[in-house]
Amino acid sequence: MDNFFTNVQALNKLRNKYQLTVICTLRKDKQQIPTELCVRRPKKTSMFAFEATCTMVSYIPKTNRNVFLLSSMHFNDNIDAETGKPEISTDYNKTKGSVDTLDKIYFLFSMSC
């Protein structure tokens, strides 16, 4: 799911009402991101926050870059042994092509109107 639409309330609604699990990125300016996840850390490190219905992760892929992901599918702090990335991130990367395709279609459609 694209970060434009994501927040914890939307994620919970999709899970409770439609039984859909979601993995999505979050914009850095979301108020729902705990300040503890925003602290400077060395690259290739992860920090997790857990709620009953979802997991949030902050991953630092490189210096001065912080990627925030939210998942209603993952409830652990597993790190992919091969890449060193959080499992949430590797699962998101496996499926993000459909989000990118939808964004392109929407952009092309909006340009033609």
C-alpha cells in the first residue's frame, strides 16, 4: 500500500472489516510514528514498535535515511539473514511492484483528463 494512504486506523479497518493484512511504508511526518523510532542510529539497524494489531519498523539502510514500514501481517522482529533487512521490508519489496504499477496508471489517467 502506498504511503499516501497509510495510517494505523486504515490498517486496522482493513484487517477488522475485510480480513485483509497490509504491509506499507509510512511518511516520516506521520504523528503515529513514535519519537523513539526517529533517533539517529548506525546504518543497517532496525528498531521495532509493537501493538496488538500491527508492527512498525524503522530501518536505516544508509546514513541519513530512515525507512518506516507498518504491517498487520508481522508480529515479530525477524531480520532476513541474507540481506540484514527486517522481514517486513523484504516482504514489502517482494510485492511493491503492484503499488508502483497502480501509481503509474493513476498518474497517466489523471494527465489525460
